[in-house]
Amino acid sequence: MIEALRGALLLSRLSEEQLERVQRHATRLRLQEGQFLFNQGDPALHFYLVLSGRLRLSRLSVDGAEKVIEIIGPGETFAEALMFLAQARYPVCASALEPVDLISLDTRDFAQMLQESVETCFLIMGALSQRLHGLVQEIEHLSLHSASSRFACYLLSRLPPYKLAVELDLRKGLIASRLSIKPEALSRIEKELSTRGIIAVRGSRIHVLNLKGLEEVAALGNVGDAPTPGIGCPP
């Protein structure tokens, strides 16, 4: 477990003694596909490190609609910022998209450890600041780009090196929710880009036929959409 903890950005600069302390208060967990780790509003007593598999963080609106906030994968931590809040509660639900192995970390003891070391506290704050910078970039992308642009950006960000095909390993409904695009609008954007010869859709696999054209859509959002509220795809 020590090696897994050390591999996480948030924990990578902790001392060996500190890692051993974190380990003593940590628990290995396994979730099955569809199983919830916690619900929106539950007391935030732990934060988590994903070892394998993926979870979705989502919020439920008053009418029961789900908005996917983030997809969390191996090596990532989440819910750690809540340790700085008194009587914190999780602002989202967390559920497994597939079988997931993760480590549950004790929020109160970790916060106590930070109080005992100003240097460690600044290291953790630095890691959290990097996460905040990424969120600011997402907000900027949202403000300046349309739904078609966000989808084009999503495809570009997932292109393997030197390849021009993307395997969509999430259901399109989840992708649409993550990008704040209605599923029917996502289908229309795919069709529009296909008609223009920019992509070819074959099931869950999307082939990029015109890379420059896709990059132009990502930058300008020129499929004719107005900006859509929500979280844009990460840069």
C-alpha cells in the first residue's frame, strides 16, 4: 500500500514516516459495477485513492436528473479538499462505472498530521492548487466554447499518440452529461462532423478523417452551437 500511496500526486512528497502513518489509518475497498461509495450529503469522513477501475462523481438535481461532474481513474485522489471544512459533507455521489479497487484514507487523522507540520501542509496545498488550476481551465473552456467545440476537444484529448482513432470507453450518455450536452445534441454533432468529413463513427470507435478540421472545431466551435452551461472537457 505504501507504494500505491507514494504514486499519488497528493501524497508523493510525504516522508516515509508520514506514509506509514497514513497507511495505518487506511483501508482497502472494492466496489462492484454500479455500487455507490457514498451519496450526496453523507458526512465526509474519508477521502480516496483509486487503484484500478473508474468511478463517476455526480450531482442530483431537485427533479432527480443526474449531472456527471468528473470521471475518476487509477492513481487519482478525490474528496481530499473536504478535510479543511468543519463538519463537511460530500457535495456529490460517487459510484463505480466498473469494478473498482481503492484506498479509503482517514480525513481527520490526515488533517491532524498537516497541523503538526507546516511544511507538509504547504506541500498538500500545492497539489490542491494544481487541481484548482485545472478546474479554472475547464471553466474558461466552458465560457468560450460551444457544445460542438467541447466534444471536439474531448476527442482530441483522447487520441492515442500518432493515431487517428478514439475508442469511446464510456456510454455516450455519460459523455454527454460530462460535457453538459444533451444526448440528442451529441448525436447531432456527431452527424454534422461526419457529414463534413471530419470524423467517421463506427459504433463506439470514432475515426478522425480531418485532424486539422477537428482542431478548428475545438478552437472555434463552428458547428453552429451556442455555448451550453456546464463543465467543458479538460484541455
